[in-house]
Amino acid sequence: MRESNSAPVVRWLLVLSATLAVGAAPARTQQVSVVSLDSPAPLVTVRVMVRAGSAHDPEGLEGLAYLTARMLIEGSFGDPRAPVTKERLAEITRPWGQGAMPTVQVGKETTTFSMTVPREVLPRYVAQIFRPMFTQPLFEARELDRLRAETLTTLRSNLRLEQIELVGLVTLDNVLHAGTSYAHPVATERGAEAITREALQRFYVTYYRPEHLVLGVSTREEAVVAPLREALAGAGTSAVPPLERRPLEPPPAVQGREVVLVALPNAIATGLHAGFPLTINRRHPDYWPLYVANVWFGTHRDSFSYLYDQFRALRGYNYGDYSYIEHFENRPFALFPPTGYPRRYQYFSIWIRPVQHDYAVHLLKALTWELEHFVRTGLSEEQCALAKNKARVLYLSLAETTERLLGYRLEDAFYGLVPGYLESYLEQIDAVRCEQVNAAIRRHLQAANLKYVIVTDDEVAPKLAEAIAANQPARGKDPAEYQIEVREENGQKLYLVPEAKRALLERDAVWAHYWLDIPRDRIRIVPAERLFVTAALP
Amino acid sequence: MKAPRQPVARIRGWKYNAKKAPGAGKGVRPPRQKPARPDRGGARLALVAMVLGAVLAIGVAPALLAQAKSAAPKKVFPYSIHKRTLANGLDVVVIETPEFKNVLSFNTLVLAGSRNEVEPGKSGLAHLFEHILFRHRWKSQENGYEEAISRLGAHNNAWTWFDVTFYHPLTFTANLEGRSEDLPGLLALEADRFSRLDFTEKIFRTEAGAVLGEYRRNASFPSLKLEERLTALLFPHHPYGHTTLGYYEDVLDMPNEYAAAVAFYETYYRPNNCVLVIAGDVRAEEMFAKIEPYYRDWQPKPVPPILATGSPPKTEQREHVPWNADVAPLVWVAYRMPAHKTGSVETAVGQLLPELLVSPAAPLYRKLRFEKQTVNALGFEEGTQGYESFDPRVLILSAQLYKEKYAERGQAYFDEVIADILAGVEELKQFSRRKDARALLETLKSKYRYDFLAAMSSPANIAQTFAWYYRFERDPEVFEKLLASVERLTPRDIDQFARRQFVPEHRVVLTLAYEAGARP
């Protein structure tokens, strides 16, 4: 299946450059592409997408894309004798509002700078900030040291030891892409330590050249767009030699089931993750049917969907349970997918938020059985209709603000989507037929080849590994916890199960007796403090 | 298959939820203050900026602000606002934002909140009513309204605050009108539930139970306890003396208050006491024509005024609250504030108070958070919404302290933080004597204007912010008047405001700390 589907992937990469010319300035080499909206708002939203992200970090220098981006803003820029330091930058932008201070997001394949600028100060903004920031970065060494130290702290304490949910999500992303340029988070310890000022400059000359930039502006007015576009024309020039461009390989296919157990000190609950690489992204004709299927199965942070209903609403195991057909950055904190993280290689994943340690094996079986069952049965016409209706409503949130509209336009440029994602969203949803949904489920989803990541307590982890490998029945909640009356009769427990709760208990039994068939040698325990040291899993 | 509606979702307006659910605060209160950007050390940057700000402002800022000022356009808000008042007194305001294609933000503002709960023993009814409105029996069917909304496809939510209750469904413009008898449009559904609410005593009792659950859940937040004490101490003479959620005893007794609830609805859910604010991909004239037939039969009725029953306290009050969970110690310094009046100097100064006192660039914030490191968070507990109210309400400076330092120093630690906060507030009385006062004030005005505009990023945000301010004088030009009043401020206005408002008799100081076995 993988081989047959890799062709479209390659093809859309070629199409990319051609389609970008739509809505852009006349094609000329070394020209910045432009996408725009038509907003009359007095504040102009400006984004610059660099077609390079952490997947372009050279091996051993993981964190280079991230630190280069941060250093563009905070590492001083402009005339070296009177540089715009980060302090000066804050000072200049303050009267123009919070949004005038540039921010940046770094994804696998893109780096996106954002700022919101009052229309009437735009010429000054371009001259004082926008142009020098992109064309004359100074990469001051002391700022690099500070940012490096902050990055290491984030990796060592915040991410590894405090963010139980995020560490699981990041680790799943990493293990699914093991051995490829996608395999590391935004930085690794060794990578961040090894990055020099020269490396930043080399990354900058390689990837910040005009032909790799896409400018997004919330207005089409040429008077606004032209100075921004022209300001970027001088980007990416410096005396240092460029880097060798890192090739981006597709993730390896998952064979069978395997588990990575991340052992955290003092984890009070266990988080469960599972996934496998998908061979499609937004450009594929199966994207929309699969999107509708996933809305039904596991919409993020929504009580509408099946997983949420089964695990949280009916059984009260945790705060929520979701599935995804695209990478979704910052899941623990975002209600809707943030824009700015497009990827050519996507993956399917399931996220069971932390549950009591005792129920981890039961729910691992449950999520696997449910995925298998979902693939086997598909959706009924009625379920498809409900899911399509829900998908339509989601549009209102995805397209809510000018920032989001512009963010999707930039992603369209990345994917080469014409018409754009949001522009065609409602039509695409309406056009989906239920048989397409079921065909897409059968073609792209499966439960036989899965990578699991389980984040748990370091004392629980070895027992959990044994319990998974043991292939024994694993029970979840006791019927008494579902408010089912229990009587003691002759030393025996008698459950008075109302008809309405029978199905629930029957399903519990099915889950409990499902065989995961994962031998102990396919279960690895990784101490959290050894994660993210290098791109490879310890 | 579908889980029942989550009560959590419907009470976003209730501030404790908003705080606990990052990202969920969209519908909470007017989204005017832009949330801090999460991606990096913004606080640190801003700190340095401000330290420099004090030094550099003389040389740099005047040039900047001269530019900003001269460039300020006459009319700031970019969208056109249209107003029509129906014969029954219902105000309909339409804000055309055509760039958001096919989006319809259809909001109903009811000018009644917990301030209107004037009878003893009947607190919490406004919030309970917010729940009941979602249980409306459309076509006499149980859950008829919710099911019809679900078929139509809409995000539907609401919030309750002291003066108002705000209902804010969001859908597609194409869903305004129905497709058939079985598929009514949003217009029909909204008009029906507000003007002909159909609910039973059974529904009432169920929702009263849900509200009790909500109270219990929120009771674990120390800030609820502090809020209850604060309002009781500051407003013994006014219905602002209880929170939006109501007194616990009243919430317990709520299932027995069906008759009082019906009376609340009959009194306050009247067209002359409500405002429709519609924003999105719509045309004003077309909307007025469509809306009128649906709402014209809604009968108006004079709304009784809310009167104070005594006078406010005349001395400073202090209280310590022991708490039975090991939470971070808290200090609240609160001042009674003047009522909101768009265009007034007091209200304009109030708009800048967050920047003057608790932004990362404010001297008080810098001193506590960075220089002395005696607090790890400092802010306004209710934002500016705490005092943007019909009657005088409150500004709450809330500081979260360090457990370890409190364990070491106890009351002396509290005393130090309180003294520093009072000194920081006191400094505003001399604001005009700062060498950079004029320049700094101009910078703050400029930042205020642009942050205000930046918050207008979607039809729903625009409609909500508009409704929040429109209610005071019912003037469609309210945004321009508010912004203009801030533009007019002089440094001496800040001094005078601070001298009048920040006096001991307006003040309540609360502290809260863990104490094993305490009974909160």
C-alpha cells in the first residue's frame, strides 16, 4: 500500500511550485510568493512562512531551525553600530500594541513569523523592524547562549518531567518517524549544545532566501503588500557557505505492534497513545472522507465523538479521548488545530488522556479493539450524516479569525491546494458520500500495525510491561462504579444490572479479553530523563 | 451516541471555569485584553523593555507617539454598525463584517444578571435561567430546542455576569431561516425561546441540581471563597453583595424556587430589557426586515429599578481566610470603583489601569514579580470587567504568593506584599510628577487603542465586545466614544482619579493561606 501511494506524494511536491504562482506576483526566480485576504481591518496581519523547519536541522544540530528563528527576533538586527536589540524591539513596538511584537512558530517543515501592525505605521514598521529583521540578523552570541539555556531547561525539566501529556504526544510523533528527519522534537540536548553562531548563519543563508519564503498579508492592497514583499527580497544573504539540504524521507512502515513506555518519576496517572503513519495528506482525494470518519470517531476536545463518549462520558475514565488524521500541535492546550504546522508526511493517532494506573492495560486493549472494530464496521448512513453535520459546524471555529484565515492560506501554499482548504471545506464535506467514508476507513486505517507510547510512573512501568506482555484478561471498572446495585447473597456478589447498562458491561468484557499479542521484547521502557538527548530513542 | 450537553460548556461566563480551561475563554467576558502569547519568554522581554522604557522614553517615545497620534484616524472601528428599535422596545444592532463569509453571530443580551436577584434567599436565579433557556420545549417537545439547534448546526453557548446574561449562538448565515417546519432556522428558534419560553417544574429542578454540582465543583477554588467574602464586605447594601453563582444555601434550596424563577423570567426577559447584536456576513436592512415579524409579539413591561438599600462601608476592612488545602497563599487588595459611564474621565482612566498597575511593564508588577520576587502572579482578578458595571463595583488586585516563603515568614510576608501593593497604588496619585508622564501616557493610549482593535478579530468577538459596552448608554457610537475619552486623558487625570478612588474607606484586604483542618 505504501509503495502505491507514494507516487502522489512525490507528484504534489512538483506541483507545489507551479500552483504557488496563483495569487502571487509574476513568477520570477528568487521572488517571494504572496498570499492574501481581503480584510478592511485597521490592523494588518502579516505572516512570513519559511519553507524549512526542524526536519531540516542537520544531524547532530537538532534545534537549529528553532534557534535561528528565535534569534532572528531576539538576537538583534540591523546596523551593528545601532542594533535593534530585543529590548529596543519591545520599546519600539509597544505603542503599536501587543501584536506588533513578532512571534514565531517552528514546525517540521515550516517556520512561521507572525505580527499584527497598525496600517498607518506600516512604513515605519517595515523600515525599522521587518526589513532589518529578515535581511540583517546579527545573531548575537550572548543571546544565543541565553536562548540555548532556556531551550535546554525546557527540554530537561518542563517537557520531560512536568508535562505528562505533552511528553507522550511528542514521543509518539518521534517514534513514528524513527530514523528520519522528522524524528526529533524542536530541539535535542546534544543538538542545542552543539549549535554555533556560524551554524545559525549557515541555516539562514540556506533557507531564508526569497524563493523559500511565502508572505501572507490580511489585505490585498498593493500599497501594503508591495513594501513587505520588497523588504524580503534581500533575505538570506551572508558570507557563510550554505548547508547541504537535508532530504526528507517518509516514515518507515510499522510492522506489528510495539510499545514504548516512558517512565516518569511521580506520575499520578498513565497516558496512552497509539498511531501509525498515513500515506495521505490534504491533497489526497481520500482526505475528506477520512476527515468525516475521524470527526465521528475522535474529534479533539468535543463530546460529540465516539471515543469520548465511550471512555469519558459513559465510563468516566478520564478527561477526554480523541483521534487524529493529521499532526495537531499543542494538543493539551488548544481547542482547535493551530495553523502553521503543515507536513507532507502525516500520521493517524489516538490519544487517551491520563487514566488511573490500574486501568491502563484494560484501556490499551479497549482503544485497540475499538479501532479494529471501527475499521471492520465503518459508519452507518445516519452516523455519516451526523458526522458531516458536525464537521460543518467545526468550520465556524476553524475559520473564526483573520489570523486563522491567513494561517490556512499559508498552509495551502505549502500543500499547493487550489482552491484552499477553508475555501473548499464546506463543499468538500457536503460532497462526501458514506460509501467513500467507509472505503477510506478500510484503505487507510487499521489496528494490526501500531506503535504505542505509554507515559506512566517509573515504579509502575515494569509492572505494566509485564502485564501487557502477559496477554491475560485485564479488567476495568467494577460494575459498582457504574451505579449498578450490588447485593451480597450467600457470600456471593449479585449485580442487579438494569437493561440499559447491559451493553456497557458486555463491551467491558470484550475489551478485557481482547489479546494485544505484544511480546515483552517489543516493549521498551525509557526513563523520561533520557528522552530528547539525541534524535534517537535511548 | 451523543453525550448529553456538558454543563461545563454552558457556563463559560463563570469566571472560575474560564481560568481553569486554557483556551476555553473565548466566550467569557469581553475579549479586550489580548491573552499573553504562550510561545516564549514574553514577560522577560517586556520587563527589560519597561526598564528601558523609563530611561528611553524621553528621547524615543515622543517621536513615536507624535507619529501615532497624528495618524490616529477619526473613526477607529472599521465595520459599519446599524441600529433599529422595534415598537416593543427591542434594540436590534447589526454589524456588517462581510469578509467572514457565511458566518452569523446571533447574540441576545439580557440586561439582567445577579444584580437583579434582589429578594433574600433567591440568589443565583439569573445563572440558573441561563441553563433553563437551553431546555426550552420547542413545539412542546422535551429538549426540542437543543435538538433543533443540533440539526441546524451551531455552536451554542452563554454566560452570566453581575449585570447581564449573554447568549451567543454561532452558525452559518444560510441557517438564519428554516428550510421546513421540521428544520427551523436560528431566527425562529431564538425568538421562540426568549419570547415564549416553555419549561416545566421538572426541568427546573433538574437544572437546579446541575447548578448545585457546578457550585460544588467550583467550591474547591479558593478564589470563589475570597470572592464571596469580598462582595459581602464591600456591598452589604447592594445585590452586588453575592456572586453570580449565588449563596450556597440558596443554591441548595433552588429546586424549591420554581415560582420565583418564573417571576424572574416574567420581569426581566422582556424586549425592552434585551438587545439583539448580530454580526457577520449579513446586510442590516435585510436583517431588520426578517427579524421584526419574529419578535414583534414579544410584550414589553417596565423593568423595576435596582436600588441600594443602605450606604457602603465607611472604613477599610481586612480579613484572613484559612483554607484546608495546601494551595499557594493569596493576597487580594480591592477598591470600590465608580460605575461605568462611557465618555467619563473615570471610566477612561479605568481602561488604562491594567497597563498602569499589573502589566509586565508596570512599576508595581516589576517590583513584586521581578525585583523582590515576592509574588509569582499579579493581576486583576476580574479584569476590567469587575468595574465596568451599572452600579459602582470593584477593582481586585490579586497576588499569588510563594508557599515556601509563607511557611518561613508567615504574616510578615503577607504584610510586606500588602504594603508594596498599597505603595504601588499610592504612586498613581503622583503620576503626573513622573518626568516621562506625558510620553508614557501617550504610549499607553496608543497601545490601548491597538490592543482594542486587535481583539476585534472575529464576528463573535466584535459582537460580544460591542454588546458589553453598548448596554450602558445604548449608543451605537459607543466604541468611538470610549476610545476618544481615553485619547483625551492627561497625566493629572490619573492623579485625580487615584486620589479620589484609592482611599482606605473604599478598600478591602483579604489574605488566604493553608491551615491544616481549617473549615472554609
